[in-house]
Amino acid sequence: MANNEQLKMLKELTDARSIPGDEKEAREVMKKWITPYADKVYNDHLGSLIAEKTGDENGPKIMVAGHLDEVGFMVTRIDDKGFVYFQTVGGWWNQVMLAQRVTVLTKKGDVTGIIGSKPPHILSAEARKKPVEIKDMFIDIGATSKEEAAEFGVKPGDSVVPYFEFTPLKNEKLLLAKAWDNRIGCAIAIEVLRRLDGEKHPNRVYGVATAQEEVGLRGAKTSAHTIEPDIGFGVDVGIAGDTPGVSAKEADSKIGDGPQIVLYDASMVSHKGLRDLVIETADKHNIPYQYTSMPGGGTDSGSIHVTASGVPTLSITIATRYIHTHAAILHQDDFEHAAQLIVEVIKQLDKDTVEQITFA
């Protein structure tokens, strides 16, 4: 894929607005880009997209899953003055939310708003030292009453998404966008199928974009149940530790230094046999990689690996700065190397190899 076409894909994926439970926009973009490389594209009943590509119809089933949803908000009520109150959907840190522009997605169209709170000028000195709690925030859409907000089309249950446009930085390898968590995983699933187009591979590959990961790895459960894979890869973002104030003990990955091999997280212990194969493959092909562990987070692998009688699964992640905010930064080379690594591993995953690594 030419670089400008790749950037177009990444822009369309990240600009799409899709919070958990309302993934249609991102799913349509995913469908557009992955369909040319798939034999069959379909959805599970929760809204995950599954793109199937057959190399050997009797070979093992390999699932490569990113998630469609991004952290966002949902309208819960509108007060008499037209201010909108909301519920976070997915994990937010209150310090990154205030004064940020958002878009309310209504049946009548987009409504722009900004997250507000009581101004610091009228707070006590003690109160000013504390971060504003999420429960004390609201969204100002410029309405003067509940009735006017309703005229705008805003109602409880509407999705609210951060507003941000995909932007390559001055160093063009560094890409700034909202929703890298986890449209980059979706992009990797597309790129893996693209690179396998016309290639022989001894298996059936499923490029999957799951729903509702940010609220409990839910679409990974339903899509893995649908596919019944023999091997699983969860592709997601990971923590970059290359910004000021972060010690190597806290996080030592650097953007641009290769995909992260997740040894352990709160949702799973990585499968040793699969992990060993991936590392051997990376070493053989001189593909850079980093190790990471995330005792406080999880990926879709957490659901995939406990499907049916169990699935050998590994998370491969992209070190990313400022996740779960309005905009994050990652390195384009990490995207390329993650796709290359997964493709080289898939080419080896015939029936015998899968059997060997399952019980390694």
C-alpha cells in the first residue's frame, strides 16, 4: 500500500466516531478497507466485523483482532438550562477532560459542545488544588433550555465523542489522532490481510474488528465464539514510556522501537508456545520488538484465550503516547513492523505447528 493510501486509511479509521455500543461508523470504514482482501465479510450479533481469508480450508483458524470502539461519553440527561450531563463510556482520567471540544451524535446531525465545570475563579483555594470530579462536569452545547437542546436533536443515550482530526506531525513518521486505541489494531488487521493477498498460507485467517472492548472485552467474546479460532492475536495500543517523568521501571517502551510483545496483563498470561514462536520469527527476520507487561490493563486477548476449550493467544501492541485522551501519538514504523511480524508468523501456522505450540 502506497504511503499516501495508507495515511488515507489511518485518517478514515481514526476520524470515525464510534464509542462502545455505537460502532457503526468505524465498522463501515473497516469494511470498506478490508473487503478487497477478504473472501467473506460478516458481523456477529454484537456488531463486531469478521473478514475471512482462506489459504488452506482444512488448516487452523487464526484470529487477528483489533477493536472498533474508542473511549467516549453518553448523554444521560439535560437540565432546564440546556446543559448536557453525561456518563463516561470506557476509562477516562478527569484531568484530561475539561475544556475539550466534543461532538454529540444525534439523529438530526452533529452538535458541537465543550466540557465545562464551575470556574476556578470562584472556588476556594483548597478546592482549586483538587482535580474536578467527572460527576461535576457537563457539556455546553449552546442551548438555553431543555426544549432548545431537544430541538437540536440531543437526547439521553446519544453518543458523545472527542473532536480531533488525524494529523501527521512535522516528523512525518509520528501520527497524532484520536482513537488510536484501537483503530491502529483495526489497521493492522487490514494490513495483515492485504499482505497475505495472493500469498500461500496454510490456514484460515480472520481479520476482526471487535465491538465494546473498552467496557469489558465484550465483542471479542462474541466474535471468538463465532469463529472458534485455533490461535489468537489481540492487536492494540500499549504504554509508551518515552515521555518526561516516566521511569524505566514504570514503562520502558519507546515509540518507533518495534511492536510490544505483551508478557502479562490483568486479563491474561501470554501463551508461552505462541510467544516463543513470535520472538523466534522476529529475530529471524530482523523485525524489531519490545517486551512489555501491563498489570493494570487488558486487551481482547483476555476474552479470546478463554473461548471454548481455550485458545493459545498473544497480545501484540503498539507503544502509544497519551492514550484515553482526545489525541494520542504513535510511530508509523511500529504499525509496519507489527503487520510484518504477524504475517511471517501466520505463514508458519500449519496444523502441525499449531499442535506443537499449543502444548509447548
